[in-house]
Amino acid sequence: MERLIEILEDIQPDVDYANCQDLVDGHYLKSLDIISLIAELEDEYDITIPAIEIIPDNFNSAERMMKMIQRLQEEV
């Protein structure tokens, strides 16, 4: 989780990722941020994030992102 928060802070530094639950819905992460984030997550965690997974619910918090990452790692 620590590495995920570092990645998020590199993309958008002024957000409390440990506690924020509406990163997408609250407009903390914009569409271009999410595109960059997806590329970073795929490289860092050796996963592929399919289009069906690119929904606000999976990106609204660091916790939800980590759950998605772990689920995708298990599917490999």
C-alpha cells in the first residue's frame, strides 16, 4: 500500500490518499491522471488493467485500487 500511495503522490501530490474515499467522484484524480496511474500500476505490479476494470469504484480510494491490484494479480 505504501508504494501505491507513493505512485499516487507522484501523480497528484496534494491529496490525503490514506483517507480519501472519493478520488474520482471528488475530482481529485482527472481522466489524464487515471491514464498515467494505470500505466504506472501495470508496470509496478506487473498486471494488465482491462477496460472493464476502469470504473470510478476501483479508483475512488487507495484501498479500492489495492484490492483491484491484488485481484488482478491472483487472476494471472
